[in-house]
Amino acid sequence: MGNTILIVEDDKRQREALVKYFTSFGFTAYSASSCHEAVELAFKYLPDCFLLDFHLGDETALLICLSVRGCSQLREAPIVILSGDDQQVADCYDSCQADAFILKGHGYKAALAAIKRQLRRGGRPCSTQEPSDFVLDHKAMRVIKAGVPLAKLSQEQFRLLSLLFENRPRCVSSNEIIAQVFAESPRNPAEALSALVYRLRKALRHPYARRIARKKGRGWAYIQPRLRVKTTI
């Protein structure tokens, strides 16, 4: 069972108390006060588990969860969410893909028990996908990088990127793209696909536009540059 944890809490006093509590039980605890800082530390230290406050200033833990679940080196890590708002339970499990929800105001014992329970369970099945620094926010049709929104896409642009991204590194044929991406079959499929790729690349902007690549005779693919992620503390 791993013993590194990333604690994300925007209240300084609560954050320091949580770090002290988990450290006293043998955890190596890292802490952050914002989504952006949390994502940076997550990719730097690759913690075994996450304890996240749901409301973080004007943001929520969703961006952190999307980044964790979108990284092959982190997606197995349990996520436990703390919140004083019991109306957020559904979002925590559905949108955030969290493993447990703990209501604030009842001490830290429940959070510790949830973390230990999830660590013992092991995690989700491994994926054969290449790791990526992109995370797709399906609800808002956005591309997230390092916890920060990079691009807001149209419905067709997002469908195309999702199809290529979720099949990476496999090439997807033009016929498959046309069948799955366009709501109605275009009169000139090749022309419509070329125009859509152009608009998607333009939305992603340089240098990320180059990740949408055409492989002659094989179709289209999302090409992820090699990630430079620290694997040691």
C-alpha cells in the first residue's frame, strides 16, 4: 500500500491540520491550495492517493480529477473528496470519478479510513493508451492542460478530437471519423473532414495543432509528444 498523498485545500489552517494528521499516520503528504498548483504537484510527485476539497475558491476539484484520470501514471490512484456540501455527492462520483465522498465537519478519521480502504482495493484496470498531458472535459467540451483550460471546441471539433484522443496511438480511418463525428453525412466527405481538421487545429493553436496528424493510407491520429515526468521524489 502506497503512503504518498496529495492534499488539496484552500483554507490554510485546514490544509496544515490535514497534512499534520496524515503525516502522523505514516503518510508522506504534499499539499496545494489551488487546482493549478495541485496538477503541477501531481505530475511532479505522482502521489499514491488524493484528498481534495471540492470547492477551491472560484473553482472545483473537477479539473484536478480530470487531470488525474487522464494520466496513465495516475489514473489508478484513489481520489477522496471532502466537502461541506452534501449536494455535491453526485458530481463527485459522476463528473469527478471520485472513489469516495466524505462530508466535512466530522473530523479526519473518516477521511483516513476512506483513503486506507481505497488503497487496499488496488485500483482500476490498466489502460493501453499512451499517457497524455491533455485532459478532455466532455461536459464543457474543453481541452485541459496542466489544470488550465486550453481550448473550447465546437461539438464536431470535440467529437473528432475525442475519437482520435481515445484511440491513441491508433490511426482512425476517414470513413470511421465521418460515420462517428458528423451528425449528418456530408455531401463531400473528404472536403468536410479536411475543413473540420483545419478548424480543430486552429482552435488548438500552435504548437498543439501539430498533434492532429494524417498518416498516409492509414487515416488520422492524435500524436502525443513524449512526456517528461519525474518519477522519483
